[in-house]
Amino acid sequence: MNRIVLIAGAGPAGLTAALELLRRSDCIPIVFESLDDVGGISRTINHHGNRMDIGGHRFFSKSDWVMDWWRTMMPVAPEKNADGLSVIPEADRHLLVRPRLSRIYFLRKFFSYPIALSAQTLGNLGFARLVRIGLSYAWACLFKRKPERNLEDFFINRFGKALYATFFRDYTEKVWGRHCRDISPEWGAQRIKGLSILGALRHAARKLFSRAPADVAQKGTSTSLIERFLYPKYGPGQMWHIVADEVRARGGIIHLGHTVVAVRMEGLRVVGVTTKDSHGHVRTWQGDHFISTMPISELVAKIDPPVPAEVLEVGSGLCYRDFITLGLLVRKLKPTPQGKGPMNLVPDTWIYIQEPDVKIGRLQIFNNWSPSLVTTPDAIWMGLEYFCQEGDELWTMSESEFFRFAVAELEKIDLIDAADVMDHHLVRVPKAYPAYFGSYDLFSVIRDYTDTVPNLYLVGRNGMHRYNNQDHSMLTAKLAVDDIIAGNVSKRGIWEVNVDDEYHEEKRGAS
Ligand SMILES: Cc1cc2nc3c(=O)[nH]c(=O)nc-3n(C[C@H](O)[C@H](O)[C@H](O)COP(=O)(O)OP(=O)(O)OC[C@H]3O[C@@H](n4cnc5c(N)ncnc54)[C@H](O)[C@@H]3O)c2cc1C
């Protein structure tokens, strides 16, 4: 008889697991997804024909397996311009090769990111500030502070006090809602490791002397320096819709609007789950294996009979950072040095808003991710990103309040005129970032318990409470499938993904 694999979540991890099971075994995956769409955080939202990416999802990986997997699902657009970038194809089902440009907006000026020692940076920062940065960097190189007790120590050791205070301190606080002194240095090791001043200089020099466009995978390059990436013509959700279609075509089952509300165990085995659908109907399902991409804090609370008290306690102490993105359609931006055409369209895919007098963290320019995301003619479609905490004053604002607040912020920092706003759409994303504080230090208590349940596999981003990108999430799903097929009950391989990697979605912690 075919084995049934129950899967919680139809994000990249859950769908990858389902498709891999169908491709490589006779298991039947049954996927439950709380939302009425697939893709998880990597879904795309269609608002009046304009598509929003929650955060801006670059498709790149240092794993050949992942890169090949994506290319098999969607071919890369065949025609390229002289820079190796895709000419936007007529056909819908294509991955585009897109350029990355993200700059920092600070002191009402644009700075390159990562910060380059250019005439523009010198001019923007001013001589005095620059000397302070240079001296404190030299000091940090000569006298490294040890040990690194927190993220502040981590930053200062690598960048010096002045650069830390100018570019990292306030922004990190915006992202995480707490001071760098209250964040574990492990976060830096996970997220910033590949980025250094010398690395950025070496990269700039290489760029100057090499004219060949880099391969999209760019294996030797730190994430912050990745200049070209793959991107589905209609946003990341297009990829996950194609994957979901193939799962269904091969006999897999996806139940949208179904939340896993209980995970039933007998002894040390999962025997099934209980779901509640959007109409309130409760149903139980039996399975031979259970792959979970739901947040661990929720998983451990839903296991029935209850897990040991200390596991429950660590689970309930795990913290998250939540996220709000406001899609904003405008006729034009205010003129800026690199703004082009009647809309003053800047070339950036996204912009870090470093200004301390506003709460906005990043600004996505969806036109530059893929022109096909925007169907309103002669308009700029943006994503205004806010990092927040479920229940705080940002989270609880009504859509119209939030809209007024966010437009006022962009006006304040001289990027738009409120009169140019044409449309908007608000998306709240709970648990967008698993945090490395709260009870995270005690995470091994959870892992020691879940690892002893042979047919339970924790994969993905919140599923493992790890800052995993799509590719990491997919790799963990693939390894779970390998284990199910091989009858391997050790979860060690899965936990090793993204432990020692240098590539992550965003070195500044904002994606
Ligand atoms: C702002 C931002 C920018 C990012 N940028 C990039 C990028 O550039 N490149 C990149 O590769 N990655 C990026 N990422 C990371 C990427 O979004 C995640 O790695 C990926 O979506 C994780 O996939 P997942 O399947 O593990 O989890 P998710 O995408 O979170 O999917 C989990 C799914 O499970 C569902 N679920 C939860 N609980 C239950 C339940 N009890 N029952 C049923 N369903 C449930 C959820 O609704 C969700 O759909 C970014 C993330 C953020 C927040």
C-alpha cells in the first residue's frame, strides 16, 4: 500500500517535499495549507492586476541541485542583452535574469550598498564623518574586542564603532525591535559572515577589471554582492503555483484553507493530524510520516498528548519578528539624482531606508524586479516594508490608518508627493523572521525531543526556526524526502543545512 505523507504548509519547503516524494517514491503527499494560496512567505499577491512580492525574493543558490530544480520548473528566458540580462519574453512561464541594485537612503541621499569608497560616498558622508569611520575601522582591526558577547561586539569587531553607529545600529534595531546589545552574536555569524570591508573592496576591484557578466549562481560571491539573480516573470508565487500544479497532476493532494490544529501521536510516532478548514469543519487524517513547516512554537503546542513541559516552555519562548508590507502605486517619485524619465524611476530593486526619523525599513520597487509585475501603465508599484511585532501599534493600525501613516513617512523623507498616490494594498505577515533571542539559546531541548520521533520531520524556515532562504528550505525538504525513502531516522543531515553557509537573503537582516 502507498505510504501517506502528511505535510503542514504549502510554502517552498512543503511543496518541494510533496513534489520530490511524487517524483521519487510511491508515497502520496497530502499537503495542508492555512491560507487560500500556495507559496507561503514566497507567494505573490495580485492586487488589481499589480503583483506584490512579500519582501522581494531573489532566486539564487549556491546549490546546483536547487538551481537545476528551479530551471526545470521554469526555463530561463532565452534572449539576453549585452549585460547578460533577460529581454522580457512574450511567453509567461519564464525565469528572468535580473540585475540587483540596492542602495541605502540616509541623510536624504543615496549611498551604494555595500558602502563603497567612492567619490559619491565621500561627498554624502562628509570628510569629518569619513575620517571617524576610517580611524575606528583601523582601531577595530588592530585591537579586536573579545569575546563577542552580543551583536554590537560582532559589528564593532568587523566594521569599527563609527561605521557600526552610522549604518548598522539603528537599522538593526528597526529590523529586530531591540538593541544590538540584546541580540546574540550568532545572528551576525549566520547573516553577516561573508561581508567584510576588504571583501567589498576586492569585489569592487574585480568588477572594475572584469567585463564578463557573472554567472547567475555566482558561487564565490557573498550574498550582499550578488548582482544578478533569477526571478519568475510574475513573481515568486508563479514558481510555487507551477510546482503545486505539478504536485496535483502527479496525484498529490493540496488542501488550501486547512490549518493543522493537532498532531496526534501514539508512543513516539506521529499517527495523524487534525485540521480545521476555513468553514470551521474539523477532520482527522492518518499518515505514515509527518513533515512540518509550521512554526515550531505552534507545532509543539499542538502535539497530542502534550510534549514534556520543558519542551513546551522553550517552544512558547521562541520569538519572531513580524512584517507588514504596503503596496503603493504612484504616478511618479520625486526627482532624485538617478531617477529617470517622467516617473523619476530609480534603478533600485530595493532601497534600505536608514533614516532614523521614520519607521519604514525598506522600499521595494516592483517595476525593477520584473516589469510584468506592474500592469497599470505609467505607474510605479512599490512595497513599503515595516518590521514590527504582532499586536504593536503598527500591527494594529487599520489599513486606512496605516496607509496615511506610510504615505506621510515617504513624503517626509522626500521620496513622493501624496497627491501622486493612486492605489494601495496592505499585507500583514506574521512570524516572517524567526528570532535568535527569547528561548532560542535552549533550542536543543526542542530538537532533542523532536529528533526522537522517527517519522516527524521539521523542515523549512519557521519549521526549523532558522533564517532559511527558499533554497535552504527546499534543501531541508529534499533531505527529509531522502530520509523517508531510505528509511533513515536520523535528522542530523537536515539540521546541517545553512549552518555554515555564507549566503543568505540579506546581510543587513532585512529580508
Ligand atoms: C521579507 C523577506 C524577504 C525574503 N527574501 C528572500 C529572497 O530574496 N530569496 C529567498 O530565497 N528567500 C527569501 N526569503 C525567505 C523565504 O521567504 C523563505 O525561506 C521561504 O518562504 C520559506 O519557505 P517555507 O516553506 O519553509 O515557509 P513559509 O514560506 O513560511 O511557508 C509555510 C506555510 O505553512 C503554512 N502554515 C503555517 N502553519 C500552518 C498550519 N498549522 N497548518 C497549515 N499550514 C500552516 C503557512 O501559511 C505558510 O504558507 C525572504 C523572507 C522574507 C520574510
